[in-house]
Amino acid sequence: MPILAVCDYCHKMIDEKDKSVNEPHTPGHIAHLTCAQKHNIPTVPRK
């Protein structure tokens, strides 16, 4: 079963195959890479 999360910006599901990043200013929150770049948020790659 794929790991799912919800993007903080577009509120769509993030699948494990999607490119996503952790948000350093809100620990535990995840966003699509493209959404974070649109909002000009500094990002940390997910492990």
C-alpha cells in the first residue's frame, strides 16, 4: 500500500511516487515540490 499524505498548499493527496518535500518551518508537514516552489518556500528533501 502506498504511503499517502496531503499537500499543505493544494490539499491534494501526495503519493509515494510524487516529488514532495518537508517544510522546515512546520515540522511534520509535507508539500508537493511544485507547490512549495510556487509559494517560494525553503524546502528540505524528504528522506
